[in-house]
Amino acid sequence: MKAAILVRAPFVSAIRVDVRWRRPSKVAAMNYRRLGRSGLKLGELSLGSWVTYGNQVDAAIARECMAAARDAGANFFDNAETYAKGAAESIMGEALRKLAWRRESYVVSTKFFWGIHDGPNERNTLNRKYLLEAIDGSLARLGLEHVDIVFCHRADPETPIEETVQALDDIIRAGKALYWGTSEWGAGEIAAAWEIAERHHLHKPVVEQPQYNLFHRERVEREYARLYVDYGIGTTTWSPLASGVLSGKYAGGVPAGSRATLKGYEWLSERITDPQRVARVCALEPVARELGCTLAQLAIAWCVRNPNVSTVITGASRPAQVVENMKALEVVPKLTPDVVARIDSIAGAPP
């Protein structure tokens, strides 16, 4: 693979690669952003395993999807202990072993809270016992000596934040993780964790993983606004397509084989077929046509344009879908203030 490095600004670089996944040879440059105030750099687009790995995607397809993302310049692969009850981590681990990439060249995360067993200290908790044992299980499934980022998948009101912060610091000091962060925590909870770590000279949270898309933006754009400035928190956002509705594929209902038809994900059906949302997606189609892109690429590019987003986690059930998602990078420069204002007006931006 041939690569040309383009330096654009301090702490930001880009790489253009020739790829071989039945896609055009010329691919938009992948820019790399610092994860908040940390020194870790992630591609603007990344690949996650939620829903797909272990449910829609087997090890072979997962490996092809990861390779396609890597060919496009992505270097971050997101996972969680609870995804498919550990199967997603096992599938990603098998793919990483067969791909045989240099460990230093990619970033892997996992998340803890929900658990995969039903014991009182194994589910819906962030207590010390659970965290110190859960990390060992995830590393075994992933086949790695360490993960790069550990996320607290939700906040735990029954465990003192001090206990959670201390356990995560111990995980990092043991070399089992390099950074830690939160997912869907309130701004006050994140600030409290950061202040505790600061006070006791422990490793601080550096990243939050929230949902962010045209229909779900209040938390990223408003609630967390002070976190970016005061604490240097980065974000690895998920669901840029609002569970697929922003791709336009649900305009005619829920097609067979989609994630909303999977057992355990029936709750998605009502959300993705909401008439008001579907109507707004249809109204975005002319904008996408004018920009020469798909609705999905438009929605992903809209997320990337936010400077407080470190990386947008995309999902895919086949390599061709990865390729199409990565082309969203070509759309980002086309999102002028006038175009963004038009998109926000259609999508119903908060006042």
C-alpha cells in the first residue's frame, strides 16, 4: 500500500491511500484529530462493532470490513464487553490476529457496565471488583495485552465515583489500558470524575462517547460545551445515521434483515419509522443530490464537521458499506455555512 503524508496543521495529519475493495482508487484524505487534550490521534472516521459483530457479521466479514476501514485510513476500532455478550470482542480479536497489523498502528477500545453475567457484582455496575475482573475477560477475548481506551459504558449511581476512578487508574497503571473515558455520562458526572482524579493525582478521563446525529445533538453541542474547554474532553460519537433512519432506507418501512428485525432490537423499529423523522430525511434528499452524495454520507459528514468530535464511529455489515461511509470525507469540505444552515432547518435544529 502506497501512502503520501500531508501535513495540514499542528497535531493534524492526513493520509491518502490506494485501496483494493472494488472502490475508486482515489479516496479522500483521512485527517487525524487529537482525542481532546490528550496526544492520542484518531481518524475522523472509525469503525464500531455494535449490533453487527456476532449478530449480522461473522469473523470473515468483520475482518474484511476492518481491512476496508484501515485501507481508507481509519485507525480506531470500537467494541464493548456487552456487545453480543462478548462475541463481538472475540470476533474482533480473531480478525486482528489474522490481519496481523502492528499493534502500535491501531487503536482499540472496549466498554464496561452492563456485564455479560447476572451476578450482583457482574451487571450494571462500575465497582472495583467488576472492573478489575472485566478487563481481564475483554483482553482474553480480544487477544490483546492491552486496550487503548476503556470506557465506562454508563454512570453507576450505586458506586462512589471515587471507587470507579481509582479502579480505572489501577487498570492503566497495570498496563491493561492506556486511557479511560465515559459513555453517555452527564456533564456533572464527568466533571466530578475529572476533579476527583485531579485531586488524588490519578489518571483523568479524556473522552466521552455520546450519541450524536442530526436528530440527537443537544448533549454534544450544549451540555458538554464547558467540558471541551475546561477539561479538554474529546468525543468518539456513535450512531451518526440515527440507527439507520438518516440513510433513507427506512422510508418505506423496515426491510427484512435490517437491525430492527434482530431479536432484542425490536425497540428500534418505532424510532426509525417515526413519520416526522422520515419526512425530514426525505426533505434532505435534494441537498444530498446537489452535493453529489448519498443521504448517509451527508449525515456522517455533518457530524465530522463539528470540531469537538474527535472521531465519528460508523457501522457496517459488509465491506462495500464501509467504503461508501468513508466517502463522507469527500463531502465535509462542501458543507459551507449556507449548506449547514439549510440542513439544520430541514432536520429541525434545536433553538
